[in-house]
Amino acid sequence: MSTTQTLPPSTPTAQQILKLFPEIDTQTHKAPTPSSQTDADLSGYDAEQIRLMDEVCIVLDVDDNPIGSASKKTCHLMENINKGLLHRAFSAFVFNSDNKLLLQQRASEKITFPDLWTNTCCSHPLATPGETGAELSEAVAGVKTAAVRKLEQELGIPSAQVPIDKFEFLTRIHYKAPSDGKWGEHEIDYILFIKADVDVEGNPNEVQATRWVSPEELKGMFEEGKLAFTPWFKLICQSMLFEWWEHLDGGLEEYKGEKEIRRM
């Protein structure tokens, strides 16, 4: 799969995004007005997941340059995504000493992509000091910091077991995927690997099941036909995951630190 593609002429510029979305904060990292149980878009969802929709994501142009920040809710509405709103994300892959990958099944309470199987942890760096950055090196440091935070929040993995300096950054993927008619994802997603033996105690509001798998076991899960997977995880599996996995203990260097964004 090519790592680049020609973007359509309709791809909005940073200036156009700011005109389309005046709620984007370009100066400071102020949190948006908290969502409430009476918010029409969030009515009927889990209270904790509604609260998390107030987190501030990093809004990007198509080349991963930060434009500003907007709420997680704003960034995940398909109405906004279809106008070109794009944000930064990460996908962390935790492997144990047997080279098995930790998968999670997303909780039913999740607003986007509930109940689907995916990689160890998928989330967003926040538009807060320490998790953002314009240069690639700063952005990578930010997503690693966010990964440590979310691995603990979602899976109960102590931060000491996943030190920031042990994460390997491989590449970025740019993709768009609907969850349902209202919600979806449009992300530049940083792919992080770490090899660590970790203690897992899943947060039931985030994760309903976990499973350690070998490459063969993961392929078997796909072949079962009964399980559903997140679109970004399927894209990663269909492109490079198994090749990366094969080189986990030797030769991964040639795949690390890719500067081009993979357009999927």
C-alpha cells in the first residue's frame, strides 16, 4: 500500500476549517462548555461517556499541523467530519514477552464503535501541555504521554509498566470511518508499539473484554466471521501489522519513525 496519495481538491485548508468551525480555540486550551444530559446529540448515552465528550482534541489540517482544539463531541459528529474536521489520535499495541498482542473489546457504553474488538488502546492526545506539538518529534512525545494515561484509565495498566521511552513510533495513518449515522472518526492516527508484561484490570465503562493473541489466533478471529472489529484496526491489519509483528524482535528499525502519512 502506498504511503501517500493525492488528496482531492475539496480538502479544506486550515483557514476554511476555522471559518466552518468558529468554536475551534486557536489561542488557548480552554475546555468547552460541559455537555449535559439534555444535550440532544448525547441524550440517552452513558453519563461518564458524555463527560468524556468534553475532552479537547487537537484539530489538524491534512498534513497533521495543529489548527487549534475542539471538544471530542465536535470532532466525532459525522456532520462535522463530512465537512473536513480532522483530529489527532493514537493506536497503541502492547505485546507481552511471548509476542502476543493484547486486544480489547470496547464497552457497550462507548458512544462511538461500541462492542467492537480492536488493538490494545485507541484514543486521543488532548490539547493540553505535554500531549500536543507541531513538529513530528513533539507530536510523537505527546501521543506517547497520552498512551500511558489512557492505558491506565481504560485497562488499569500501571504507568510504571509502560514507560514512555519504551514505546516505538512506527507511522501515521489518515482515515475516515463512520460509526453510525451520527458519529464517526476522521483521524491522523499515530501507531505505537511497546513490548511489556503488564497487569490488566479493565475499566468496565471502557472495556468489556480483553484477550492476548498470537498472529495466528488473530487471523482466526477474523476468519470466524462472528466478531466485529474497529475500522482502523482492520486497516492496520490489512496493511502492515503482521509484517511489523514478524519483526518485533529483530528488524523493526526499518519500519520505525516513518515521516510520510499513510492515506487510507
